[in-house]
Amino acid sequence: MEHFKFNPKTGELEYFTVRYDQYGRQIERVDYTSHGYGNPSAPDYHSNPHTHNYEYGPGYSPKGKETRVNIGGN
């Protein structure tokens, strides 16, 4: 599914896509922005685009375990 969200930090409307599992839980989100964290030498760096993957199961919170993957771009 395609979504847009306003980021007050950057003042920009951010585009992202989301995939859900059969239970309606988010399993993958691809953000087409760096959210203002575009410095590759910083620990909070986000590539544009980048992916958030979510895992669910015993030992994880109800929101799941999130892993961010920088996949290229700028």
C-alpha cells in the first residue's frame, strides 16, 4: 500500500510503501526519504530509499522487532 506522511522536522511530505501479513501487521516498509538523516557518517544515517523489516514472535513486543536496512540512493 502506498502512503504519505508529513514530517514536521523536515517540513516535507514523505512517501512510503507498506506490506502487511495475513494478520494485518506491518512486515516491510520502504521509505523514499532520509527523514533528514542523510549524513552517511552519522550513526542514525538513513539512505534514500531505505527499508524497515518487522519480525513477530515469542520474545518480541507486540509491535515486533524492527530492523532498518539502508539500500542505497543518497
